[in-house]
Amino acid sequence: MFKICQTSLLSLIVFFILQTAQAQNDTLIVVEEPDTIVWYKVVLNLNDPPVLGKSFWKDNSSCIYRTPEKKDWKAIKRNRSLIKIQPNERNYQKYFRLASSLWECEKSEMAENMFLTIFNSKDNFYTATYHHNSDIPGDTSTNSYGYGSYTSNYKHKAAIYLSKIYIEKQQFKKALYYLDEGVHTYREVYTCGTGYAIQKNEFDCLYAKTYQGLKEYDKIIELLLPDSFEYTNEILIEAIKNKYTSKEIDQELSNAEQKMEFVADTSPSYSYSTRLTKQGEITDTTTYYAGSTKIVVFGKEIMLPVPTLENGERLTKERMVEEYRKSVLYTKLKE
């Protein structure tokens, strides 16, 4: 690393570093500090570094993406000496954050070794489960299980990172092992619905990617089909098309429609929306009659989601058949 203050010397050193980086197939990273002093550092084996502050996906799966930020590069620069040492009570938090930053910046090999160190550690600071109180502003409660509270565990986080690393390396048995460890052995628990839902979506996606790599199509269908009319992805479509022939798929979809069970609600439902006017806020009430719709497809019983209804509208079986045929699952399987 060089600290440059004079323009002529700067040009010569930059030229030398660029030539060295090109010869070694490395990438030059330039960071401007607030005091206008420019720092140059050659980062080995970082082809096409990500744009800082931008999320990007390694594949079409929403559970494996990176959001590298300036703080990640700074963490690597400041704490890189930790890469080759064992974590201790003084540095274990920085050690984990450094591993996370390396992963964000696509230095997965280094991150992998550090996450393995964390996962295999017997030290209390990595084996302990930490309880976090509610994050509601102004909440002074001391109990650990209020709304918004959660638990965290370093081994859990390391295991989930390792599962992502091994999915990307297409080592799916290893990915499944660490995913199981993170989900079942070293659990993190959320007491609020939002945190739980985000966590479940990530786990489902990682399991689906792992089963896809192992060609375990039955497990993908078992995992993703129940919510398939609300959230459909290409992994499920691929699994169904690999397990069933086109004729079998058409027959399943047709049988599900013919045997659809619909029960209309006899009591009204209500939804509310607020709008601003010159007179102030006005709340509008929408009154409608919904219902429940059940189908059986590919051996699974599924409740179809209720579509948006207008004021005074009554849901019918005909409308649900129409919604069923317009669903992403149906249309994709018909292609």
C-alpha cells in the first residue's frame, strides 16, 4: 500500500502498480479518503469487483446475493491481519465481521476458512446463544421475548454462510450439511412475524437450491408446492417438469380444476384505506364477500389465495377457476 502526495510520483507509482496488476491478472482498487489523500491497493484474484452499495445475484435465487459496501473494503483493509490467526475474546466479533465482508466482496475462499474456524470453535463466545430485546423505539422491557426480540448465534450465521458458499461451489452435500446445522442445531429464533417470514423464505430458498443440485425433485415439490400459488419460482417448475411428463402435468392440472372445492363466505369482510384530502384524512371501507378454495394437485392439498375484490363483490367459483388458470404455476407448467 502506498500513500501518495505528489502528482509526478503518483503517476509513476500508479503506472508501476497497474503493470504489476495486469501481469498478475489482479484488480486495482482505488479508494478516496475524506482528507483527499489517495490510497492504492492491489487486491489479488478479484476479477470484476462489484459496485459498492449495489446488490447483485450470483444466480436467479433471491437467497444468494451480495451487497458490498465501502465499510466492507475498509474492514478488509483494517483487519486483514486476522485472516491467519485464531479468534479470541478480544477479536471474535471483528473476526466474524471480516469473514462476512470477505464474502460480500467475493473473497469466498478466505471467508470459507474463517467461517469453518467459527463453526468448529468450542469457545463460549461462538457457541453461546445471544438474546436481543425488542427493537420497538422506547421499549424499556428487560424480558428477552417481547415483540421484535430474537436470538442470535455465531455458529448459525457461519453455517448459513457456508451453505451458500458450497451451493456456489456446487458441493451440494456439504451445503445441505451446514444448512441443516444452521437451521436445526444452532437455531436463531424470531418472535415477530416479519423476522420469522424473512428467515423462513431464506431457508426454503437455500434448501430448494441444495435439493436442485442433488436432483431431489420430490423434496423440492414437498417444500415449495404448498405456497406455489402465492410465490412460484423456477426451481419448483423445473422439479415438476423433471418428475412428471407433459401429459401427466396436464392431467394433474385438469383434475385439480375439475375437483376444485369452493365455499363462499356468508359474512362480509372489510378492508380499509386512507387518503388525504383538503379536509384531512378520509378512511374508505371496502365491503366484500370472500370464500375458501381448495385443490389437490401433485398429491398436495392447497388452499388458493383470495384475489383482490371490489366493494360489494362476491367471490365465486368461476372467478377462482379464472384465477387458477392465470396463476404463474399453471401458466409456466403449460408452456
